[in-house]
Amino acid sequence: MKVKGHVLVWHVTTPPFVEDLSPAQLRNELKRHIFTTMGHFRGRIKVWDVVNEALAPDGSLANNVFLRKLGPSYIEDSFRWAH
């Protein structure tokens, strides 16, 4: 059986305390989360959904905690860290 990892970064599953983190803290925690999760499943999951629902229905970037605190670069950073 092949398993696809879903999902590393998604505002819907982000705990409320993340709103209280500074941008630098959030960036560090997001990177740590991606490295830790992917490391735990290394060799067992080869494909991941990295960022989920980054776009709003109108095609603009979704207004979420990651965009508000880190800016649009959070998307590229997340993919780079997951690579």
C-alpha cells in the first residue's frame, strides 16, 4: 500500500496558541514541525501535501496566520524545508 502524507501546513489544523507566537518563533516552529514530521515518517511516506488551502476562493492568498505573520514567503519556505 502506498500512503500520501496529508498535510504539513494547513491553517485549519493549526492550534490557537500559534497566534501568540512572534513571526520569528512561528517560522522556527513551522520549520521544526516539517522536519520532525517528515523525519518521523522517512522511508515510509514518499509523497506529501505540503501546504493546503493557501489560496482563497477568489484566487488571492488565503488570509491565515501564516500569511499574516510570515508573509507569502511561508509557502515557498515550507516547500523548501520539505524538499
